[in-house]
Amino acid sequence: MNYPKYLPVDPDFYEILETTAGKKKKQKVFFFLPDDTVEKAIGKYKEIVIQEDGEFLKLGNDNKVRLDRIITINGKPGPAFDEYDNYANECLSCQAGYDN
């Protein structure tokens, strides 16, 4: 997949992953695909794997989600949450076709 350049995630997010994954059997992850569409993955937390194109959360069903593209994991905001929030509120900043 042709993801944009990997952006390192906040170190606190690793702690969120570990505590969230340890409390629930199945993880529900919403994330951006390379074409900026939103996708959902559900599965048991397995590990974090490092590849040349970034770090990935690997779920038990072999789904892999790039860490910097995670919007939420079990309802907790991920590194891409602000990007999603801006995307969702994009219309609120438009001027409805009017120029200043």
C-alpha cells in the first residue's frame, strides 16, 4: 500500500495501546487507508511490528494497521484523531461559495 510518509507517534500512545489491549479481548480500531478513506478492523491485540514503511499494530486475525493512521482504538483517540476531526469538520470552515 502507498501510505503517506510515516509520522512518528507520541510515546504516550504506546502506553495507551498496552493498557487498552490488556483490558479487552477484541480491539476495535478505526483508521485511515492510504487513500484517506476510513476503515475498521476488529481483532485481538498481537504485537507491534516495525517495517520499512512504519510501525504497525498487528491483530490476531493478521490485520495490520499503521500506528500513525489510527483514528481511535476502543474509543480512545489515536495519532490520526486530529486529522479525522479536521476532515469531519471541514464544512464548518467553508464560506459556502462566498469570497471575502
